[in-house]
Amino acid sequence: MTSAVGESEDPPAEVLAEAAAAFGLLASSARLHIVWVLAQGECDVTGLSERVGGALPAVSQHLTKLKLAGLVRSRREGRRQVYFVDDPDVVTVVRLMVGQLTARTAPATAWRV
């Protein structure tokens, strides 16, 4: 079985379930924003909290869910936990989706000026 996009074969049920779970986690705008920020480079929870505008405990809970799902990883740097997206495919999907939606809204915004 090949994994090329556009093939007529359906993906296995396990693959679809895994994709649905990942998309389910990214359906939260807060978690999507966190992954977007981490796609730009690694960051600790304090920096993420400031950047996404969330309370530290809420950002920590989102990071825990993303980490358990394997979408985000962390490493210890002194007393800090530094988070990062280690999967280039996740980065690609997030950048593609957000980029496409941004491009769609940019012309509409320009016309409202």
C-alpha cells in the first residue's frame, strides 16, 4: 500500500483515527496558536503565555495535551522546560492552513480600509 496523496486507496482506519485526534487537538485556537508559535522556534511556558495571551496554568495544560499526543516535545534547560515542535509535517500542516486562511482574509481586509 502506498501513502502518496491522491491515491485511490483509502488510508487504514488507524491512520484516520490518529489524524482525527491530531486535528481534534488543533481545533482549539489556543493550542493552534501555541503550535504556530513553536513552529517559529522553541519557547518556554512563560514566553508562550505572553505570546498567546493565556494564563500560565492554561498554557501548561495545553502543552501537556499537545505533548501527550506527540505534537510537541520538551527538553530541560537549567530550571526551564523548553518546548518545540519536532515533527516537520505538523509544522507544514499548521503553516499551510494558517497561511491559506490569512491569504483569504488579507484582500478582504484591504478593501475595508
